[in-house]
Amino acid sequence: MHYVWTLTGASAPDGSPAGARKGILLLIVKEEQSGWRIKVAQNTDIVPGAIAPPSNAR
């Protein structure tokens, strides 16, 4: 499952307001006898204006 999140109210290391952050949480889950369990999780920040680095594949 994918979950888009927003974090507000955080502070920078110097104590100043850090501003809002956004990201995408990816969870791979599996239903087991005891219920649904998270097997893999990845949390990725959305950074406005950032681009992916070039691929080294040839």
C-alpha cells in the first residue's frame, strides 16, 4: 500500500520552524494467522525541485 503523508510543526536543529515536509510511505503487508503484518517498509521524502541522479547503466 502507498500512503502520502505531511508533517507539520517540526523544528530545525537550531530551533527555527522547519516548514512542512511531505513524503510517500510504501508498505508491503501480509495477512498471517495473527493478523496483518508489515513485511517491508520504505519512506521517501518528496523534495520539490529535486531530480533523480543519472543512471550508471549503459
